[in-house]
Amino acid sequence: MIIDGVRQVYHVAGQGPVCVAHPGGPGLDWSYLRSPGLEEHFTMVYPAPVGTGGSGPVADYHLATYVRFLAGLIDGLGEDQVHLLGHSHGGFVTQQYALAHQERVAGLTLYSTSPYAGPDFWADGMRRLAAYPARHPDVPEAAEVPAAFQRALAARDDETITREFATALPVYFADFWSRRDAYEPFRAAVRMATAPATAPDPVVFDVRERLGELKVPTVVIAGRHDFLCAPGWTALLADGIPGAEVRWLEGSGHFGHVEQPEEFTEAVLTLR
């Protein structure tokens, strides 16, 4: 569809109530978030955020831009209410949307995300990133992960950012190396776009004081081993949203839908 004169691509699969699943990054291609388990229960709508997957480009990639395009997509779908799933940065987007448009949200899944992304949040994640090689002293590739993560942040073309992000990707898993053969196809398929991923200003996001306003059914899903959206940030969401249910994926990091797909699906279905 066209929103404010800009092409918005979205992909549809499955059957049942509509669930719009907003991916993270920013800059990650939508396809990494696809969940066959959820498609058995929901009509899943996967937007390709502006600047990725044939959508956009736009003049800026601020958080408000993503919220505006999510609102336009939901309006364009013609549904009175939709379920919303936001992963990582997509969780920032869906929280902002839900706070502004609660009447349009049948249920909210906040997955591997946080109500806050400021200096403390990023410093916490970078400490865990720096400590990653020591967790895997017998894996030579693990030593390269922190530097690859920083190179991805500095990349200025899609090929470079995709390559460096793939090198850094193991830090997002509870234990990538023990199941490397299973996870390699996922790593090989991940694509990133530089335009949104290298926006000139960092994400500044803080709705901690507004979480009590959310009255929609909410489930918070997180991996115990997530280096970026660590359990403490998850607890802020679960404690701040009235009636929210928290579901921990004990054997997962940032990508629980890949690491524990059945448990992830079951967790989302608590909203049905």
C-alpha cells in the first residue's frame, strides 16, 4: 500500500485473527521474524519497515516515523482491531502505537524488548557484548563478535552491514555454537539495510512512566540469555503494565522464535 506517498510492503501468511508483527533492528529484513507456528493460529502480517524489503525510502528513520507507518498499515488493513507483536526495536514501535491507539489493539506481545533505550540500556548491552568471547574460550570465531558488532554499526552499505551483522549474530543466541548446524541457515538468510540502521541519532526511548496507561491484554516474552534486552529490562515491562503476563524462554537469547519455537508460540497464544 501507499502511505503518505511512500510504498509500504507487507507480507501475509496464515489464518485466524490478524496479528501484525513488527521486526526489529532497525534495518533488519522482515523475514527473520517469520513464525510458522503463529501462522497456524493467526493471519500474520509482516511489514517491511520503511528503508527495508522494498519499502521506503523516507527522509528520516526516527521512531515516530515507524509508528506513523505502522498506524497507516493498520488503517489500510481495514480491521477494527489487530493483535500486535513487536520484537526488539519493533517493541518500541508497538508500545508507542498501543499507547496512542489502544482501541485498535486486541492484544499486545512485547518480545525481547524494553520500555527504555537510553545510555544505561546501551551500556548494559555493550558490557555483555564485550564479555562474550570469555564465555566461549574454545571457539575462535567468538573472539571476533564484539568487533564485528561495532563494524556493523559503522557500515555504510547493505552488503557490509549484512556481512558484519552475520558475524556478530551468535551473541544474540543463548548458545549458537552448540547448535551451529541448526542456526546457520537463519544466519545466512538474515539481511540488513543501512539506511535505517545507521540513522544519525541513536534510538532514545523511554515510556517507563506511561506503562500503567496500557489496558490491553499483554504478554511479555523474553529469553533468559538475551545480551541486549536482558531480564532486568523485561521485568520493567512486566511490572509496569497492569495485568501483563511474562513468559520466560529459559533456553533462548534474543531470537526465541528460532531457539524455542514451540514455547514461543505457546507464549503468544496466551492472548487468544
